[in-house]
Amino acid sequence: MAYKVKLEIYEGPFDLLVSLIEKAAMNIYDIQVSEITRQYLAYIEDMQSRDLALSGEFMVLAAALIELKSKMLLPRVKADEAVSDEDPRSELVQKLLEYKKYKMAAELLMEQEEYAGMIFEKPTEDLSPYTDEPDIYLRMDIGHFISAFRAFISKKRRIDEVRRRYERVEQQQKTMESKIISIKTIFKTRKIKSLNFRELLENENDRYEEVLTFMSVLEMIRSKFIRARQRRSFSDITVELRENKEAENA
């Protein structure tokens, strides 16, 4: 009874033969039978010298390689003669290709087995405590549904109508140019030569209005249109129209 043995990394004679071909970088369709046979027999002799038992499969393949080597030494018969000119290596190549195909499939299955071994499934739980209560359905006939839908549409129309009629209006920020024109207009319409700074403020509670008015007054002072006086610190500021500008406003 034949049994399989595993020699180093080789699990059988074809595994050894494929490894020798790959190490020699040979084309599997163009095997150098003489060289491969020599290496194969050398490996067998090495294993025997170590008193390792070899299965009959290794010896059978060794005999097949020796026979194939002898056939390769014989002259080829031409195709027009009775004997075919078929390559003696064809049968060996087909066996090697088939072996490699099944070996790759076996390696793929081993990888899948290792991957599946790393997957852990959660054990099945009893969900009956959560499924005893029946689902709650909203019981409503078609009439109630139509009424609710009409109420929704009506409310939406009222909201849209309000949005169309009323828009959010934001106060437009004034510029320094417009404020200077406003100050000049005050002097011209009132026909006065001086006034209190607070009289120029349209809204004393608006910080932006205060800063804008003050900056406008400074600009008018720089352009020599008006002058400003303050008797002491933190007292009221008096804004006066310059003499050369009085005639322009008259």
C-alpha cells in the first residue's frame, strides 16, 4: 500500500518536479528533460542517503523521466512516415499543467479557510420578548385622510401668502458721503453758523450713527468746510461753519 510522504517543502513527485522547473526558469512547454532528470535523480539520491523513505510515486516519476530522456535522444521521425512526430514531452506537460491548476485551487481554498476562521458570528438570540407586542397602525378611513391632507395644503397656502406679502427689510447702512451732504443741508436749510454736535445725530442710541457722524465731521474739518470747538474735556462739541463757506450757503 503506497503512502504519501512530505520531503521538506515537497508533498509529492509532481510538486518536486514543478519546483525544479520553476527554479531553473524553464518554460513548462519546453522542458530541458536532460537537466531536469539529472536534478530530480540527484534529489532522490540525497533523500536516500539520509535514509528517508520514499513513496513509490517518486520512483515511478523518476523512471518516467529516464524513459522520456531516452526518447529525446532518439532521432525524430518525419511527419510523412508511419510514426507520428509528436513531442514526447507533451504528456508530461499536460500532467504538470493539471497539477499546477489543482494546486492553485487548493491554495485558494486554504486561504478561504483561514479567512473564514477569523470570522466570528454572534450567536442567535431570542427576540420573542420584542416581537410579542403587535405593530400599532394608524386607523383612518379615506375621508379622514383627505380632510387632513386638505388642512395641510390650506395651511401651506396661508404661509406662502404671508411670505409673499411681508418681506424682511434690513436698514441700509449710510455712507460718509451721504452724511456729509446731510450735514451741509442742515446748515443751509436752517441758515445758521453753528450748532451742537448732538443736533447732527439722527439717532443718539445708534452707535454706527455716532461714529459715522463723528468721522464725517472730521472729514469736513480736514476739507476746511467747518471747525469744531470744545471748551473742556468731555463737554459738548460745537460745530461752526467757516466764514468762507457762509457765502456759499447763503
